[in-house]
Amino acid sequence: MPTIRDLVGAIRQREGVEAAVVLGRDGLLIDSQTVDEVDAEHIAAHVPSIVQFADEFGAAAQLGALQTAILEHERGMAVVCCLSADAVLLVLVQPSANLGQLLYELRRNRANIAALV
């Protein structure tokens, strides 16, 4: 059976992926693989507030809890995928990455990924 380390490694090996980070809802790092320039602990600490405000927005708009968020920035995108009540997956990708395929695979395999955490 694959491990969380295998999952993080497989995501990180995708073309255009600069970081794959699994963290707790408290922002503490569970596992990560990143390019040298990315500080996984530092970015993980910022994710819980994104999830919290997105959940609050979802409640106000009667959309429910956050499943996946895509944040587009000047030099790339961040995908925040809520795996369970306790874990979140953060993937940083370059603008040239095949984001559609990544999102499809994350959505299709969300339950399997969550079982690893």
C-alpha cells in the first residue's frame, strides 16, 4: 500500500509542480517535497487561514465546506485540497503546468489520498 511519502513524491514529480505539501489543519507539516527555494513549513503555516475563510465564505453562500481552492499568483498557482477534517494538501505549480489534469486526478482520488493521511 502506498504511503503519504509516496503520494507527495508522485505529485512532486509531475511536470511543473514545485511543491507538494501535506499539512494538518493547524498548519503543522506532515510531509513535503519542494524545490530548494520553497520553505514548506513557512507556506504550510499560511494555509489554515485560507481554508478557514473559504469555509466561512462557503457557509455564507450556502455552498458548504471548501473542497479545493486555486489561487493564481503572478508566478504560479497554489492548489489547496482539503483531504479530511484533519489534513490538507497544498500543491504549488508553475503557470505552464497541466492544471486541469492535476485537478482531475486530485478530485478523482481524494478519498484514496485521504485514506493515506
